[in-house]
Amino acid sequence: MFRKISVTNFKSFRKMDFDLTEGNIGKANNLALIYGTNGSGKSNLIDAVAFLKMTSDTVGNDSFSASELAASLRSIGSEGPMTLEFQFTNESEDGEYLMEFGPDGTLIREKLDYTINKNAGNIFDISAADGKPSATYSRQLYKSGAAKFVMDHGIRKHWGKHTFLSILRNEMSSMDPGYLNDNLGTGIMDVLDYLDGIIICRPGQENLGRTPLDRMPDAGAIDSADSYLLDGFAKAAETFLSSAFGEDFGIRYETEDDGDETGYMMMVSRNGPDGDFEMPIEEECLGIRETVRILPALLKGAGGGVALIDDIEYGLHEVVLDGIFAAGLSGMKGQVIASTHDTVMLENANPRSIFMAKNGKVIPITEIERTQRNHNNRNRYFKGVFGAIPESEPANLADLASQSFQKRARTSYNAWTFIQTEES
């Protein structure tokens, strides 16, 4: 779980610290709900974690490198390096990972601290001087000179455009698991596994996650050896949709196996005015589709993993969403970080789980104003107690429509008059 996320010169954040241990004495909170106006940076915070996941797997990716991605996300007009630092807890082990990028997006420093033999220590620290990377490693990182030789070669070839974690992952892909265990020490493989397990959901985009079902629970392709997972997820979706929407759903997958892969499409059945009916999930209403899309993330957070969901209210009725967080995630073992505009949840959420994005910062409401459980934080939010709400004074739409149509009619008349004059 994330304990703190700090970024500098990343998108709209010139400098931002997001502390997820509010009131928890250094321990990560299970839930963080982030509110704020449009453009306040809520989505950018989730993009920072997406950037973390993506840069750990760019070697061999023809679409982009870590440096290209960094250059595209740097704050416009900013000076100095772009930095991202993540403090996290993986099961019982604490870690801290730092990336620092130069003005052109080139990686200029990368550092990982993690548990070594039950004690905190530095796994690696790589920086560039005159374009040449220099690395220091924990003595426990490499168990053989051959492993160090391979990784040093990879750093000379790729580092700067790609991260050490990505280079390591690329080398791992061609290695036998037993060989890795024999040649790599410390918990660095656990860190990569932690990053792989994070699920990120953003409207209009494919989910980021480890498995096809994490990424595309509605339809896709999965290794035939893993196709048994479809029945389990279908059952979970059926139970969850029925409980969330208060009616009986039937969920199953239509599949087609070609030997190596199994294609799948979710089918939804329920009762309609003319009896039971079934349809592909893509033909269902937006609320049902969105609930299924974010369900892998909710399951991940409930089961002990980490999930981030942007605009979690997208397509969902506020009563359904409030029920999901009040009841469905009441026994959450992991962490869910969600950006939202839905204010119903403010009435029931623990104040320590509520954050406001404003002025390039993400701040817990307990730092903005003294807050107790008996306060109605929804009303206080609307009254502007926490800020982070738009100062809205919409123009009169009837007046705008009238002005617009009058101008259009006048233009048409003038054009007609000009034509008539030319003809005469």
C-alpha cells in the first residue's frame, strides 16, 4: 500500500506531497477519496502511479520509452528535474522508490530502498554524470558475478531511456525462475511483483493490471491455461451486481478456445418487462458496464492489494456508489485510492480518508479544518469549508441562446441582402 506519493514538475503539480498515513501513525490508510474542482490535479495523481507502472516495463516496448513518457508529462514551463517518489508497504516490508528526470525527459537518477535481511537498506542507486550512468548496489542484490555483469551491460545500453526496474524485468523474461532465485538476492523481485499487482482504472481507457481480466473484464483473450479464472470472476460479478443494484443478475462468459488462447465475452441476463433476457455486456447500460469495469480494482483493494480509480462515480448512481464503499469495502484489507465528485460518500466516510486537491496540492480535510465524525462533511464541503469547489455563477442559457440565434439570423439576412444586391 502507498504511504506517501511526492512529485515535482509533474503535469499540474509543481510540488505535491500526498500523505496517505493521515491519523494512522505511519501506517497506510486503506481508503483515500480525493475531491476537487475540474483541473485541480485529481487525475494527475493517479497518472503518477500509472507512470510508475508503465516505466517499469518499457524495454522492448516499441510504443514509448520512459524518457519519452517523462518528457510528455513534464509541467509546462517548469525548471529543474521532474521527480516522482513513492513510499510504500508491501505486506510487512517498507520501501521507497525515486525517479528523477532531466528537462528532456532523460532519467538522471533512480533509487530503491527496501528491506534487506529484515532491515531497511538501499538496493540500488543509479545516477548519470556527463551522460554516463554510475551505480551502487547492495551487497545482497547479486548472488553471482554473472548476474551483475548482465545487469551492468543492460544499464550501459538502456539506462536513461529506461529504468533499472524495466531493464531487470526485460532480462528476467528470458531467464528460468530458478536461475533468478540463484542469482538475485534482496526483495527486488517482490517490488516488481507489487507494481505488477496494482490495478488502475480510468474512464475511456483500458485498465492497467496484471491479468487480462484485470484489464478487460468485459471481453478479451486469456491464456487457455488460465481460462478457469473466468468462471470465478463471473460468479463474483453476478453476486456483486445483484447486491449493488438490488435485482437478480446472471453472468456468464461465452468463450472460444483456439488451443493457446481463449477468447471471452461477458453475457448479462436479468428480468425485463417481457421476461428474462440476455445480452452482451457491451449492450448494457453505462452503470452496469462501469461497475464491471472497476470490479477488478474493488476486488483487489478488498483482498489486500492496491487499486486506483479515477472518476469513480462515472456512470454510477450515487446511492450504488455509496453502498459500495459503506458496505462492500467495509472489511477492506488492501488500499483503494479514488478521485471523485460524488458528495454522498462525504456523509459516511471517515474524515481521515477524505482529501482535497487544490492549488497544486492534495490535502487531508483534517489539516484544512478541525473535523469530527459527527460533522456533516457534505454540507461543510458545499459551504466551502474545505475549499476545492468551483466558484460557479453560470450565465443564463436562455439569454445566450437568444443572443446566438439573433446573431445567426442577422448574418443570414445580411448574406441574403448581399446576394440580392449582386444580382440586381
